[in-house]
Amino acid sequence: MGKMKKTKKFGAVKRMIQASDPRLNKGKVTEEKAKPETEVRHVDKPSSALFFRYNTQLGPPYHVLIDTNFINFSIRNKLDICSSMLDTLYAKCTPYITDCVMAELEKLGAKYRVALRVAKDPRIERLICTHKGTYADDCLVQRVQEHKCYIVATNDKDLRRRIRKIPGVPIMYVQQKRYSIERMPDAFGAPRT
């Protein structure tokens, strides 16, 4: 057996702790850590129209807010808006279109003049917008948050994602050459998909 080599001990000299050492601040709470605890969160009050997840304000005749691309998809699939809604919901429907959606259709130009003509149908009622700007998605989301009596008809994925976050609002969309609806209570007679 050989001899073990002895190495020098480097920790023999006592070292001084610096003022910036994190071990000195263990007992003290810094301001940065204290901020999230004192921050007040705002939680929206649930609507009085909701009974658990079901919206009690929904019922025939249904009020349906229509988006721009829903009209375009209806034209592509050769669906009449009013009669197809009647077939889907088994009840009378009143389609509504906001000024923002009409402005969006007018901005699209001559290519979408058929959609504009369908939107000006006398069976579709106009809703006047009082806010600034003409962004239709924000307008529809704001209107649905204020009044939970609407079904939103859209094929826009982003808008559908935003509306799913609002409890009690059903979404109608075009799928396989017919209208389909999601988040509609079974008690109101909506078809199951």
C-alpha cells in the first residue's frame, strides 16, 4: 500500500462575509417580494341571468348577433340566414347586425357586395353602436358582456375563443353545410351535435 498524499487545506483562513451576501437578508422581506401580496385583484361579479352555467335570459324568440365571416360562410354554403337559424334552434330567431359589422362589410369592397346585400335584408335588424372605432370583434364581445340575451353567430376562431371565456353565451357557426351551435342548454331544445 502506498502513502496518501496530503493536500494543502485552503479553508484554514477565516473569510469575511460581504455586505451583499443573500444570507444576511434572510429575515428581512424586500419590497419587491411584498408587492404581489398587497396587490388587490378585481373579480367581475357574476351575472344575475346565470343559473349555474345556464343562462336564464335565453329563450324563444332568440336574439342572434351576426359577424361578418358568418355571412360570408353562409353565402359560400348557400344557406339562407333566417330559415337556417329557424331549422337549427327550432324556434323563431331575430338576427341582429351592428354598425361595426356593416362598416367592416363595406370596407371589404366590391368582392363582398353580395354579403353586404344579404346584411341589408329587412329581416335582419340593425343595432346602433355608441363606442368609438369600428372593430367588430370588440363591439360584439362588449355587447354580449353587457347583455347576456344574445347568441353570437361567427366562424372567426379568435372571436369564438374570446366568447367562450364569457359564461352563458352560446356560439353559432357554419359546419358541414349547416348551422351548428355550442354551449346551448338542452332544456331549450337545441340539437345535440
